[in-house]
Amino acid sequence: MNAWIDFKVLRKKLDFEQVLRHYDVEVKRKGSQHQGFCPLPDHQGKKNSPSFSANLERGIFQCFGCGAKGNVLEFAAMMEKVDPKDGAALHKVAGELQKRFCPELGASQEAKPPATKPEKTEPKSDLPVVVNAPLDFELKGLDRKHPYLLNRGFSQETIDHFGLGFCSRGLLKDRVAIPLHDHEGRLVGYAGRVVDDATISENNPRYRFPGKRERDGKHFEFRKTLFLYNGFRIKAPVDDLIVVEGFASVWWLHQNGLPHAVGTMGSDCSERQAELIVSLVKPNGRVWIVPDGDKAGERYAQTLLSLISPHRFVRWVKLDEGEQPTDLLAEQLKTCFTT
Ligand SMILES: [Zn+2]
């Protein structure tokens, strides 16, 4: 039985920016506009020209490369590889969005059975899809003494612990390479962080994550939403776990004697990540969420609260406007997590 969804109300309520982030789309706002590479899986044509634009206020988008356009619901459908004209399929996608971002709209349908996870439909090509495959190589020759990290206050111990280093060639040229491990501790890719913020642009995002590639007759895909940064280092369920958005916050907490910290690698948390968070914390333990002090951080906290508080006790450490966990001094951190 399908629960009734008012598409019009949902479309109005949904925050397009949040939906974009949910699908790992790098969002850079220009007023009410977002412009960037087309993230649609069926996008044909040039991948490296910023052909995609979304009007975040009006909740509509258009790609000049592949000609796709529509509203935020249709966007989500296309990202899920679902035909937006297929009413039943669109309904399902809308239901997932409502549950995640506007649960209050579905409040009158509390009694319905828990929705199953969205089924990922196979892409149109026949190639098998492999997600987060372990890498068969490691980046060599990273500069572990690069001033970028040291100047930001990270100690050599911290840099070595997380395997960070400046990369001078390849895809991560001129970036700090950050090894990413899945829940089992397998190296599944590297993120690269720009060292010179002045060079950040549409074509040069602050963070670069592994892209899709085709090899040996398979589609390889990377999804950061399927694991937690630093999650594999936490072996047994702990009493207290700190959850932050970014990599640097995890490093900072570690350096200040708080090693039980994980990052969601962005200001959104997937259901899988929430599941992993819960699994890392004892049933009577606590999850401390420490979002950045901004609007996105506030929404992030709401998402985490709705996903985790049914299972674990959650504390929200609210930072001041504009503040990030890396701004907190050792003394402040101590008081944050002892009450
Ligand atoms: Zn496109």
C-alpha cells in the first residue's frame, strides 16, 4: 500500500541544496544558483564542463549538456536511475526524500511499515558495478612534512597516524592526499584536499573524491556514504563516540586525546553511516555530534538526531556561528565532552 504523498508540498519543503549534498554533489552557491558538472548518471557528452545548473530557491535544474531538466523530485529520480515519468517509481523516490528530509510531512502515516532501503536499479550498461573496491596500489612519495598540515597545527604524529601527505602528481596533484578505508579497514581510495584555498573553483573543488571508472569489463564506483572516515580504527563498541563532518576535525580531536571520532565526509549522513555509528557505540553509550557552526551544520545535526536518537543517546555540541571543531582548544574540548 502506498502512503499518500503531496508532491507539491514536498517539492516546496525540500531543500535542493541538501538534496544535492545527499547525492555527493559538490555545492557552490552563487546567490540562488548552483552551477557545476552534471552529476546525472545518464549524462552524455562532456563531463568536465559546468553544464549543470540548479535554481536552489525554485527547486529546479537544467543541464545544457544532456538536456535533462526538471524539479528537485525529478532530479532525485534521475540520480536513482529511475524514469521520472514512471509514477510508481517517482512515488517511491519521493517517499524516501520525505522520510529523510521532511519527516514531519509523513507524521500522520507513522503506522506504515518501515520503508525498505531504496533499491539501486542497475545502470543501463550491462557491466557489473563494483562499489568501493579495495585499491590494489598505494600512493607513494607523499610529502608528510608539507607546511600546509604543519601550519594548521597538526603534529607529525597526527599526520603519520592518518597517513596524510602532499601529492605532487597525478589526479591529486597539489593536494593533500587522505587515505580512505572502509569499515573493514581496506583502503578504498584517497580524498584530496586543495592546499591553496585561493585556487578553489568549480573545476577545482576543495575536496576531490575518487570518480567512476571502467576497467576489466566492470564499472567501479566510489561512495563515501557507505562508510565513516576513521570508523575502522574503532575496533570495539565504545562508551562515547564523536561524530563530525570533516576530516580535519577528526585529526584535531585525535591530536587532542579524543581518538574515538568519526567523520561523515560532508554535511550529510546516510542511513548506512548512521547504522555504522550506532554499531560503534555501546547500547548505553553516547553519540556526540559536533557539526560546524553554520546552517548546513544545523541541518546535519537534525539528520543525525532523527537517524540515531531512536537507537542511542545523542548529545549535540553546538558551536558558535562560523566556528568549526578545529577551532576548539584542548581545554574547551575537555569541557565539551565531560558533561
Ligand atoms: Zn547532464
